[in-house]
Amino acid sequence: MFAIGEAVVYPAHGAGRIVGLDERSVLGEKRIYYVLELLGQAHTVMVPVGVAQACLRPPLAGAAVERLLDELKTEVKLPTIWMQRHREEEKILASGDPYQVAALAGTLFRYQRGKTLSLSERGVFEKALAMLASELALIWGVSLDEAKARVLARLEDQEVVLA
């Protein structure tokens, strides 16, 4: 069970802190919910306590953080047909896997060096960057903007590793 004030990651949504517990009645059944404040988002999210163990996780720590940053170098093999590529990008975001999201962010960052990303791909890149930055901001104890700046600086310095 998580505690109030604890940092957590809600995969596919980002990282934040548990700011409280709330009891709600849904379909006549009383349930207790964690109330989360996600970094960079103006609203709170409620996650049922019974479901939280399956969908919330603690932020990465130690060597896992460096591995996450190393994944920015990995090239994701994306389809060349736009609709298939977009579906694959959305699938990666929805997975909430931080390593896949990091590899996707790195790949799209490098794509935009060669050409301008479409509006939808730019949105995917921004969402991937925000997901990474929110977790890293909690880990590093910095603002969301500072974490984004650090990730972008790391991307500028990276060389490609083919997966």
C-alpha cells in the first residue's frame, strides 16, 4: 500500500504524489481512492486502492535511471506508412513502459532533425517527453521544466544505438 506524500508513477499518465485518500460510493459500493497530483497537470486523478497495486509503481531508482536515459539512444523500428506508425507510437505510449517511451522519445527527436514532424507526431513526442520528465523530476528533485531541459540536453548529446 502507498502512503500519502509518496511519489508514484501512473504509467501512461506520468508521475506525481499521493496527496490524499477519498471515499466514494460508486454503484452503491463504497471504495477508497488514492488522490494523485500528477506533475504538469492541473487536475487530480483518483485510483481505487485495490487497483493501485496493479497500476501504480514507485519511481525508478539507482541503475534503472541510468538505463532509462541510455534508452534515449535506442532506435525504435517504426513502420513507414504513417497510420501504422502512428498506431505503433500510441501503443508504446499506452504501454507506460518507461524504457519503451524513452526509446520512442529519442527516435522522434532524431526524426525531427531530418524533417519536420507532423502535428500528431509532435504531440506524441511531447507526451513521451512529458511522461519521462515527470518521473525524472521526482527522482532528481527538480521542476518539470528542468527535467525536460535535462532530457533534451541528453538527446542532443546522444549517438544512435540500433536495437
